[in-house]
Amino acid sequence: MQQQARPLHRSSAANIQALQETFSDNASFVTRDLSCRTGPDRAAFAYLDVLVDEKLLHQNVIRKMNEDLELPYDQFDLKVLGSLYSAGKVEVIDDWSAVPEFLYQAGAVLFVDGHPCVYGILMPGYDTRSIGEPKIEVNVRGPRDSFIEDHDKNLSMIYRRLKTSDLKSLSYIIGTQSRTKVTLLYMEGKMDRELAAKLRRKLADFQCDVLLANTQIEELIQDSAYSPFPQIANTERPDRVVTSLSRGKAVILTDGTPIALIAPTTFFEMLHPSEDMYERFHFANFIRIIRTITLFISLFGPSLYIALTTFHLEMIPTPLMMAFLTSKAGIPFPTFVEALIMETAFEILREASLRLPKVVGQSVSIVGALIIGEAAVQSGIVSRPVVIVVAMTGISSFTIPSFGTALSIRLLRFPLMLLASYAGVLGMALGFLVLLLHLCSLHSIGVPYLNPISADGWKKTLQNYVRLPARLRNGTGSREPDYDKNIP
Amino acid sequence: MTKTFLSALWVPLLAFAMAGCSPDTTEIGDIALVTAIGIDYDKENHQFTFSSYSIMPMAGGADQPGRLSQWVARSNGGSILESARNLKSQAGKTLIWVHNKFIIVGEEAARHSFSEIMDFLTRNRQIRMSSYLIVSEGKAADQLRAKVGTGDMLSNDLLGKIRNENAWGKNVAIPLHDIADRYGSPDRGFITGKIKTVFDGDMQGQKAELKGAAVFNRGRLAGWIEGDDVLVYRLLSDKQLWNSLEFDKTVRYERAAMTFLVRESKHSVRTSFRRGVPVVDIYLKFSASIGEIDRTLPLQDPSVIKQMERLVSKELEKMMDTSLHHYQREVKVDILGWADLFAAHHPRQWEKIKADWSTVYPAVKANVTVDVKIEKLGLIRVLKD
């Protein structure tokens, strides 16, 4: 498909010949003469039959053309083009290199003899998944639609919710071979101009052959590639995208990915799912507190247990200590190894249940966890408290709304366990210190990752942690760039 | 950015290099949890005996969880630390002292080498200052071997007895940090709990009983007090000792025997000098409820209640006077710490009497005023014949 930029012939026969050469050995490529009346090679359609709705093309365009050709007056080419223009938006292409691309966008091109250009019309005839319910970000009261693989439908879901001309959408075609459509969305007046310019520059400069998923874009625009923390949020929910846009963030939609990217993002936004907006503020806050606790449990659970039972025996209340003693009697492994075995087993089970078919996945994971946990305890390989701690930690990590953040927390648990087994709470404190320093130095496209942790004014700071009732919330009509105002 | 992150990773790595980090690990499968220790002293041979009561995990059989077993060990040595270290020759497990709750000191040790014991206890890092120091009548080691009535572990049983003392008041458990505070004072004495073994026919052996208190003066055991004397100590002492204490008091009203449950609600101890004589004014307020009456009384009559209140007040005043008399004239130890009160509130006059405090103390005039309010008559108002 390597095409040089060169003009088209005046003769449609030559053009078709050239196009047939380009699409040699392609079974889907179809050329179709318009009519016997026009004579050979005077006007012809070319398209890819798997992408184009052939029925529509025949009924709406070609039949009309044939009828028009029977009319006595007017010239041949005007008749043909006239019926084409009445069928839809026509694109005039006068560069060879653009023709195959247009065909791959589910277009049909019409060659007319004597015209040094082609006339293209889009007639997509392929099927896409219909709009479904969110699979990952499930909620109780919010809207139930989620993005699909089709870029335009995704975009339409956003337009339906944001009816303002302030919403800017810039389209990019990325990938020399995949020619994937990528759209950058942001709201003028809300998004920081510099950030928007930065994103535009980065997207425009993006080079690759095949862009399959937006993780490739994420890799490109994130500031720190080595950080375990995701610096770009992603969502499958249009309502979350709209909230983000209205808070001055940019959203990137990629064709073929049912997930939108949101940038810049801060750490605390990863902890607050859109569900929070749809609940009354008491409950939303309660859940937020629970989520903060579970964040710490999932990060420190096993390491705290290791530190307490191997270094700081005095920190455990005596009755609890006695309970630990009974369950630990006769266990052959040190606590760290026990915890490591169980954590690894847990990760394996989790991964296995993800990869298995949905129908068996859940039951297998539950049975596997029960059997492995119970059998390991019964046979005296691991002690009961470790099983409880690991199970608690695992369940806690599921409450973190952002999948990427949950992954990074899961990963960071292991070095912390190692530190705890080596230096107790001191090691954990050091590990946490390093983690905190890292989070402080992290940026999401230029915005500090821990952004409103010490924002100016108590309201902004407070809103970071709790969801205030509507009266106390900042007005949303602000024209200031307020990307750091991350709670509605 | 990456550079800073990577260089920050060196911080914990450097910490690992610090000596003494990893050898501190103690696996809880390999430990014996010491929950009570006993210290005895043989004056003639100048030998200390150190006993420990530990709890150890024991592996259960197949399909069974582990269980706890108890282990009492004892060893001798020329100093407390030496005897404690000699214990290691008998221990098959790492001894962990941080969960120790009870330090039982033998009578002889308390009389003759209490200063060494206090030095050892306060100097040692693994001994918790919140553990209770109890003096044993007889050898401390015997208390650790005594049978426990509830069948529970000794330390749990003792802890339960200390919890129960708030419903009784005739024993007292003082944590080590309070003793360490008072131990250094040359003027005041202090008391702490007392444990003794009593013969129990049903159990075919000795059982430990927490009752009464040991009186210390000038850093050594000076004697014992029992019964109401301990109760009065608690009522006149710090708030933590009387705040949740509810004790029973039986009085005779006309021909009826009545038992009241009494709780202290207000407490004021004022010191002054009147014509050069140190005076302590004690004003206590109690609330009482009727716990038991053995015949019918016209309780609906407010004047009867008033009379009862006066009666109970009198009885309590009498009880206090008797006990204070006992402290001042017979025990002759300032266990309530009046010396500290005089020194704090009347420093100038205190300087004059400081030197002769041991002779002045028995002559200190104590005025006790008790005010009782009967608040509850119980569920039934009138007991019918």
C-alpha cells in the first residue's frame, strides 16, 4: 500500500487499473462498472466489500444513477455526480495516496472519465458492538452506558452530554499502517492552555506503525515511564469523561478501544470512582473512608503482620498474642515465607480466574482459594492468621476503583513485605517514605500527582478527602482553569 | 526524576547495611511468653531465686490446631540478672518478657533486697512499667506453682482478680511505674498488692489468693494491712483507685440489717497548719444504693432515708477514723502520701517539720467528713412480709 503522492489520471480506466494494481491479491477489493449504457470504463465504483454496505450502495446510489442516466438531457458525468451528491457527503480526492486510506475507512470511490480526481462517499457496512453496560466501573445509581470499540459512537455519547461549543475535539490519524482515529477532547476555558498545547504537540508527533490500544498513547504522554503508578486515568464511562472534561481535563478517545484516557489525573481521583457522585454525601464519605482504610490495608497488611510478629511482639495485645501462638505452633516456615507463599498463591488464583472463561472462572477461584487456604492450614504449612491477613489484603485491594492503581499497590506490597521481614516497622516506614517521596515527585502531564493535598483554602483541601454537600461545594461555572479541583 | 527515585531507593538499602537489624527477628513459633515472674531472696546464702511462668505454643496433631502449654521454671544466682540468665539453661525457647503482667516478690526479698529488685525492674528494657508488682506472703515461687481455681492460666486468672477488685475493694494492685515513682521518696511509704496461698480442701492443694496489701516504708517491706484498711486506702488515694470502685457496707438501722452498695463521687483532701499543727481535712461524698434489707422499712418516707444517709455517713467516718488511726499509730507509715501534699502546699512549714516527719506523722490531725446520698432503693420499694 506504499503510495507516492501523485495526481490522478484523467482517464478512469487508467485510474482503475492503477488501483487494481495497488490492491492486487486482495479478495475483498471490488470494482463495479456503473452501467452498460455508459460504455466501458466511463465510470466505475471501487470499494472493499467487507467494509462497505453493498446493499445500501446499490439501492441508494447505483440504482439512482441508472435511472438518471436514462434521462435525455444533461451530460453524462453531471448525471452521475448529481446522483452521488444526493446520496451523501461526497469527498473529492485528487491524491493517489489518499484513495486506499479512504477505502479502508469504509468508503466507496467513484471514478469518472475525464475527471482527474475521485469522488468518495462513506458507506460503512460493518457491524459494531452495541452500547452495553460498564463491565469494570459498575455502579448502582449512575447511568448504565459504557464506551464501545467504535470511536464515533463513543464521541456521540460525549456530545449528547455536553452541548457546548466550548468542547473542542481534535482528530488525529495515528499509525502508518493502522491509520487509527484518535480524538483529543477538552473544554476551552476550563483546560489549562499550556497543557492542551502540550498534549496536542505530543499527539501530533506520535509515530508508530500499528496503534491497537490507547495504552500506547498512555505510554507516550505519561511523564514517568518507570513509575509503578498510572499517571493517566482511564474509564469506560461517558459520564466520568464528561465530569473530567468539565473539571478541565483532556480526554483521549481511540478507535478500537472502549476505554477513554483522562489526563491530567491525580492520585486521589484514582481513589474516587464516579459512583461517589451518585450517592448522598454521607454514604459517599463513609465509603471514601472505608476505601482509604482498605488502601492502607492492601498496601501494608502482610508487611505489618510480618513486622509485628517477628520484631515487635510487644505491640500485640497479650490475648491476641496467645491466639497467634497457638496457630503458629508447629509451622515449619518463617512468617515472611508463609506470607509470601500465600500472597503468591493468591496472585496466581486471581490471575487464573481472570484468564478462565467467565462461566467457570468465579467458581474455580472460590473453590481454589478455599481448598488451598484450608488445606494449607490443615496440613500445617501456613498458619491461620496469615490466611486471614492475605485474604483481607486481597479483598481490600479490590475496593480500589482504579484498576491500574490497584495493580501498582498489589505490586508494591511485595517489596514492603521484604522490608518488613528485614527491618520490621522501621523498614516499612522507610519503604513508605520512599513511596511518598516518589508520589510527591510524580507528575501527570505536568500537574503534580498528589495535587490538592495541600491546596490553598480549607475547602479545596477538604474536598480532596470528603464529598461536601452541594451547598458547600465550589461553583462549577468557574472560567478559571481548575484541573486541580478534582471533586465535584 | 527517575534518577532521584532510584537514588532514593538507596536509603532503605543503606538501612539494611546497619548492623543489628535482621538478627532481631523472633519467630513466634519459637518463643515462650513469660506472663508472670517471681523473685525470691535467701538472706543467709545471699542467693536470688528467679522463677518464671511462661506460656508456650505446642504443635497440635494432624488436623488439630496448636495449643498452649504452661511452663514454670526456676533458677538461682548471686544477682537477679544472673539468676534470670541462668534460666536460659532450662529454656528450650526464646523467652519473651514484654508480655509479662505480674512481678511477684517474695516476702524475704521484699524485706531485705527490694532496692536491688527495683533497680533490676526499672533498668530492664523488656519489663513493662505497667505490670503489677505484688508481694507474696512466703515464697514467690510457690505462687507460680499454685493451682488456679478457674482452671485458666495463672496470668489470666490474676488479671481477672485485679479486674474484680473494683467490686470489692479489699485488695489493690499497683502498677510498677507508680511504685517506681513513690519508691524514691524518703518521707512517704506506699502499698502494693499482696498474694498468698491458702489451703483449699476441695482442690487438694494450695491456691493463690489476692487479698490485702503490703506496706513499704523507706524502700523495704514494713508490714501488711488487711480488709477495711485496704478499702480506706483506696478511697483516700488517687482517683483511679476509687473512681470505679463500688463496695458494700452493712449498717444496722433500728433492728434491720441493711447492706448498701457505695460509690465515691467526690473527693477532697486539704492540708493546712493550725497553730503549727499539721491538719488534714478530708471531705468525701458517696452515693449509695440499697442492696439488701432483712426486714420491712418505711422507705417511702423521706425522713427515713435522711436518717439512713446520716447513719451510713457515720459508719463510713468511723471506718475511716479506725483505719487512719491504724496507719498513723500502729503501722506508722505515711502510705497516703500526705508528706507530698504538705511539701507541695505549705513548703515553708514543711521545711520545719520535714526532718521529724516520722514523729510528726502519727500526730497529724485528720478530720474526716463523709456525706452519703442514697440514690437508689433497688427495684422493689417495700419489702413485704
